[in-house]
Amino acid sequence: MLGTVLVFCVIVQKVVAASYTVTVDAKKPQTDLKHFWKSTGFCPPLPHNQSDQYDLSKDQQMNLAFVGSVPQRGFKQVRIHWMLELITVKVVNEKPHYNFTNLDKLVDLLWKNGLRPGFELMGSVAGYFTDFEDKSQVMEWKNLITLIAKRYIDKYGLGYVSQWNFETWNEPNNHDFDNVNVTIQGFLNYYDACSEGLKDASPLLRFGGPGDSCHSTPHSPYCWAMLSHCYNGTNMFTGEMGVRLDYIALHKKGGGSSLPILQQEIDTVNEIHNRFPLFKSLPIYNDEADPLVGWSKPQVWRADVTYAAMVAKVIAQHQNLLIASPANTINYTLLSNDNAFLNYHPHYFTQRTLTARFQMNNTRPPHMQLLRKPVLTVMGLLSLLGEKQISADITVGGTSEEPTLGVLASTHQPAVPSTADSWQSSILVYNSNDNMTSLDLSYVTIHLKGYPTLQGMVYVTYYLDNNATNPYKLWKSFRSPDFPTVHQFQQLRNVEDPLVTGPYPFPSEGSLTLKAELPVPSVLLIHVCAQPGAPPDQVTGVQFIPVTNGQVLIGWKDSCVNSRCIKTYEVEFSEDKKTFQRVNERNTIFTLYVYAPENTDVSGFYRVRAVDYWNRPGAYSLLEKYTEEH
């Protein structure tokens, strides 16, 4: 059977880069596909002792709501610098008394959005700590770390806090210690204090580092000293040889390209394994794996699908070239893009961010608007991948010297049969020439074979490119306004989501052929779903963030919906609890909607439900009331 993926793009000049044939065989499972990419991060600006003004701002609250809105917990971790600068301290009778109020607020903000901190134990705590060669300060640091860990175990439970990645001070070789004297010996003392402080709270807490580039010696002395200390050094507190190291965190960036990230990781990890053989089984993190260093450096490719396709490409390279390789000896566990920053004027789209922030200083009072960039949207497509990688082969034709097409194919088995969950297969196809955007067009034929014959099986396609799903391009067509109008924001939000086609019946013989014209850059996801035995379960956690007068952000959780085969979420509004009307006209799989009607009050009652590919609605969420403050 022949199907067609409709690509709505305007190509001024078609340059055929290549033709590709992709063959996916569902009967050939390869290896586990662990979603190792569900992490982002940010750093508050100077001065660090005012981090609360950034971390807890209305802008950051909304930004984290957008991060948490990726379906199926497409983000789980936000790695944040200088978290300990949220703590203040008073000294009474030579003893410190800590105030955790602001740190509590940040952790609670993450928790409410279904996220957890990548908790770097980093900061001078309002200048209280000055020297990690001072034994009394090291002892007090250990006590502080225990207090922090116990505090959040008591508040949220060990099950949540034991998932956190506690990590050392970020990039120690850069010497950004904020007026704390941290020699190499001081850093080892600090490491032991962190490790033992966490152990005193619970032996189940995870701690690693050094969060550094770890260039070959004689470079990166803090990195190699820490690894050597953990391997066979003397623990300052116990006197034992060796100190626990639960994971090794590296920073390897791409210099504007994709493959150098993986190549640098392999080189450095092999060097670590050669020097410290007993570390070969340790999980490896690259928790700053960005294609280019410098988050604030404006780059046009960061604004559109070029960046989104590049992120998908880097993830697929790690799975295909490293994790799935039979010769692989690296326990690769986490890849994080450090891209949850808030952009600033006039670089609305072009900095390394997931959202585009507009500071609307033309209103009284001023307010802020956020748009979802394609790099955040592509994380939603990645979240639809399954947990088992299956065979996907590419053959190349045409004139391309360097193939730009890649694929990552998967299946998902339901944990419990006869529920809202069902058998699925997801195929991610990207066309990316790294940070280059071109007029090249690839003709792609995709053969799916070996698929089971299951009741009600359908397929849906999701598609991103720089013509149809590009808020930046549309904003430029508006002449790049600093303060878009309400109508312009609505138009911009209309191109945030991928283009969706289907659902279409999947052929009963278990094979399907699709043809697509994919420009560079673009991303295509094919989602195959068997009809589950039950409709989606209930949406939960409806909450609100006021945007401005007459506008409200509505968020909800899909953690209990128990289905990835979701056509849309329907957001309904009522003034009187009796008559409800759907207010989000466009379908979306993201768990957030900005309601900004013209000349209509947004105060009232809201409910949300999921609708699956077979148009079966799930139960409504609990009714929640929103009252606008005037």
C-alpha cells in the first residue's frame, strides 16, 4: 500500500540533495532505547547572591511550565547552577542558622511542573563559606548538605529525592568559585564533605561529577585530581581508600557541529577508563552537550527547525553509533542540552533557549509572553518514541556527497493489557546538515514491514520544517516587532505545533510505504498505534499562571492519562459551571495552553480531557476555578 506524507512548504528553488530509502523492520528488535535525553538546564546571571530574582521570577515560573508541558514527561531534569545561593544565613553564638525559603520555592516549582533538579552543590551560601582548606568550614559544609537532603526527603519522600542527580561544583577548572578559596586539595575536601553529607541523609542518594570538559593532562587538573581521589585517594572523613562516585559528568560541546560531541565523549571516556579501569561500569553523563558553546551568542539557526533537527540528530547519533553498537563499552546514561535560559532583548529567538520571551513593557502593568520554539516542540516528538529500538536501514541515492538523513525507530509494549495503553511503533526521521539551512530537498521512501496485525491499528505523522512550523520566520514577516499584538501572538502560536496528518488505518498485511519530500532541515515522526482496550485516563493537575489582563496560561498533567496515542487535549471553559465551550481550537499534545481571547473575561471554570486517535475522550479533569485579579 502506498501512503503519502503531505509536506506544506514553499521551495523557491528545489535542489535535490539525495534520494533515500528507509526500511524499518518491526520484527528485528535491536537494543533498549532508554530516553537518556530528558534533561535541560540554565544558569542565573550575576550577581549570584541575587539568584532568587531570576530563579523565582514570574518569567522563570512560566518558562518551567513550558518545559514541564512536553508530553510523557519529555523533560525530567533541570540542571541549575548556584542553587545554594538561594540560601541565606544568620550566625548566632558562632553557629549558622540557615534560611531555606527561596530554595524551597525553587524545588517546589520544579516539583509542581513534574520536574526534578540537577542539583549542583554550588555556591558560597551568601558568602558564609570562604575556604575549603579550613577544616571547620568543610565540616560545616558536610552538615549543610545533610540538612538540605534530609529537608527534601522529609518534604517530598525518598522516592523523589533519590532520583536527583546531586553533582559537584560546575566546571571547577574554570575557577568560578564566587570568592571561595578552592584549591585542588580544597576541592577534594569539598567532594568528601558532599559525599558524606548526602550519605548521612540516605545511602540511596546519588552523587557524581566533576561536570567538566576533562581535557587530557596537563589540562583540567581538578577533573583528574577528583577522579584519582575517588579511585584510590583517602576519604577525609572516614580514612578509607577511595570515595564513592555514582556517575561521571562531562561537558562536551559541538563547536557548531553534531558528531564532534560524541567523538570527544568517546575519547575522554576511553582515557578515563584506561587510567581508572574500575570506573568502566560507571554511568556517563554529558550534562552540557550543546552543539555550540555560549548560550547568549545569537545564532539564526538556534531560532528555527535547524536547531530542533540538530538536537534530534545528536540524540540519534548517540543511540545508533554508540549505545546500540555491539562493541560499545561505555555506560552512556544522560545527555543534557543546557538550553532552558531566558532570552533577552533583542534576541527573541536566536539564543540557546527553548522558548522565545517577549518582555511587554508597552502594557500597564508590563507583562511577559512566551512562545514555544521548534527545539522544544521536537522534544515532544522524541517523547513518543518507545523503549525498544528496532532495525532501520537507510540506502542513499542521488548526488549527495554527505548524507543528511537519519532515522531512529522503536516499539512500545503496554505494561498492562486492556488499558488505555497499547502496542506502538515510532519512527523518527530527521534531515539535518548540522547548523546549515539550505534549499536542498530529499526524496524519501519509507518502508515499514513486519508489523503485527492488531485491532484498530492506525498511524499518524508529525512534521516540522522551516516553512510550516517556524514562529521565527512568521515574526520576521511581521517586521520583527518588540511588542507583537494579541492577534500576532495568536498567529505565532498557531505555528508552534507540528503539522499532523492522520490517523489513517494501518494496512492489515503489516506493511506500509510512505513517500515524503524532506527539506534540510526537517523532522518527521511516524506514530503507529494499536487501538487500546480503553479510552485515555483522567487528566490531572490543572493549574493557572496569570499572563496579563484577559490572558491566562492553563497547564495540566498527563501522568495518569496512560496513553501516548493522544490526538489532542480539549480545554473547556464555563462562566457558570453549566455551559462549557472548548477554547483551544487547534489540537495539541502539549500540556499547556495560553488562553488569550479578545474582549472576553477569562475568569471562570476550566476542565481538560484527552482525546485519543480513535476520537474517544477520557474523563475530564477536576473542575478548577480561575479568578483574574484586577
